[in-house]
Amino acid sequence: MKPLEGIQVIELGAFIAGPFATRILADFGAQVIKVESPNGDQIRTWGLSQDGGDSYWSRVQMRNKRSIAIDLHQEAGREVVRKLIRSADVVIENFKPGTLEKWNLSHDEMKALNPRLIVTSVTGYGQTGPYRERPGFGNIAESMGGLRAVTGFPDRPPVRVGLSIGDSVAALYAVIGTLMALYHRDVKDAKAGQVVDVALYESVFSLMEGLLPEYVHEGSIRERQGNTLKAAAPSNVYPTLDEKWLAIGANSHTLFQKLMRLMNRDDLAADPALSDNPGRVANVDRLDAAISEWTKQHTCAELVDALAEAGIPGGPIYDMADIYADPHFRAREMFVSVSGQNGKELVMPGVVPKLTQTPGGITWAGPDCGADTHAIMGQLGYSDEQIDELDKLGAIHCAVS
């Protein structure tokens, strides 16, 4: 039994943040119905694909969900959504504020249909404030939330993380907020649901550690600093004999002493200038140069083993080929094979986190757009004739009739 079995979730929206949140809920048993346009979520065309079909990313993002294709610009399509809402526990949506209002599907109107409904909204800037109506994507949130300002090297332009990190962090907050709202409704017996308001820029901003009080009270603005850690040292990536890169985190006094002994650098271990963290931060260039000189004399694998034996955190910089070859990922079931398009094997990332009593799982890869339209509408009470008529009008799309 998965922990969220029996929870009915309606996904309204597209792209990344909202669908990523519902993917997590679906992994743990929630019954997720993805409402997408008859043309399909645009993520179906993002990236590489299997045999020219929908993208691999979309098959991962839509796993364990059912797809109903509805044209929300048509009233007949919106009426189908209203029927879905009446029996749902959660709606997760990531439309720009004002969009649902234009379709008479505002948060208040949804709550009127179902007072126990939890509406989780993921937007660029939230439901209030002067920027609420601005369009917002994850890359803008990463910029305005402060992440880009501290990412990269000081003599180069700000850089983006190579993934949609802003959307993903917002999705995690959407899941957290949804689960808290469900707990409040069901365990605390609140009887009524509520709105969970998640803003992309706030989700990124929440990761900014102590940067806000450092600025307000000390006038300090953290700058881009490459791979170093301004608050503690040594913590960096270092070159190896076999031309790989190794991350080492020895940024506590005990770990620093262990690393210096492993390097046979008792002189640095005993250096008064390096006896505390502020001193090591002030001398980080000298310290990193010494560590680099040591790592360049050994292969990455040798260093990983030596650091582990000494109890010092260290690990290689992996690309996806390295990850897929690593036995620990495999032992932790982080590569899961499911049946993909045309019955072909499709490997996708495993479920996070691991629950000992009620673990999540992957039952199927993302469906074709509208694959479940006919079945779901039949469950809502529509006759075959009504479904066919709406399909002809373009209010819905049935991939399987």
C-alpha cells in the first residue's frame, strides 16, 4: 500500500513545476489525472525521444498519471474539469494568475464546487503583490531569487545551473504544502481545504542561506566565487592524475586535520594561520593549491578510496555515464525499467525518498496525450455518444476510443 492511495489529484498546467509536483504525489500512490490541451503538454517535444515519439523527459514527468486532453478555451471542456474537481482532493495548477479566472475556474469557484478541495498554485510571483500578473519561468526565478548572482566565477557573467532547478525546488514546496494542507484537513479535522500559494522566485530565495541578514546587518553582498565556499574551507573541486575532477569537503577542524595527515602535510596541520575556519578561509588560495598539488599525483579512484578510508567526504564529478555505471545507484534502485512507447524498455530515475513501510513505485511511463480521456469521461457519466460529439467539436481529444 502506498501512502497516498485514495487521494485524487487533478493537474492543471504544463511544463515543469506543477507536473513535477504531481509526479512525486503519483509515485507515492496518489491518483493523478493530468489535464492537458488536445495538442499535448509542450514538454512532450522537449529533448530526445524514443522512435520520434514524445520526449523521454515527458515520459518521466508524466509517469504513473492518467491523461485527459481538454480544450479549456471551450466551455464544454471546462465543464468536464468542473466534474473532475467535484470529487478531487487536490488541484495543482501553474497558470499565470488571472488565467483560471477568465475561464470561470478561479480558486474560489473551485472551492465552491468542492469545499474540501486543496488548491495548490505554482506561479512565478505568487497570488499577491505588484508582480503577480507577470509571466514567470524558472530561469527568471533563479535570477531574481538570488541564485544566479552567486553562481559562476567572479570574472565571468552569471551562469545558470544546467537543469530547471528553480522549477524543481518550487515543485518540492508544492508537495510539502499540499501534504501539510491534507494533514490539516484530514487529521486535524478541519473539514475545509485551503489554497497553497507557491511562488517560483520565493522558492529559490528560500535557499539563500544567511545572505539576507548578512546584507541587512553587515552590508555584505555575496558575489560569485567559483567552486569555493565563502563561509568555510577547504571545500572545492580538485584535478586528478587521470584528468578527472574530485570534490573534497574538509571544512571542519577535525576533517581539515585528517586531510592534512592524509596528504603528509603536517606543516599545514600545525600552521597557526590555518588553525581555525576564518584563517582557512582567508588562506583558501594557498590551501587549495596544496591540495591540488596532492590530488594531481593520484587517480580519482585512488583518492576516493583514500578519502573514504580516512573518513573525509569526497566524491568524483559524475556525468550521466558515470552515474549509470555506479553500483551504489543501482543498489538503491535509482534506475527503474518500465514499458515505454511501443512496449520498448524505458529506463528512468527511481523514486525519492525511500519509505520503509509504504514505499513509492513506478507502475507505468507517461501516457500518450488523451490516452485516458474516454475512460475518465465515462467514469464521470458521459455516454459514448456525448464523448464522440465533444471529440468532434475539439473540446476534448481521445487518443484511445
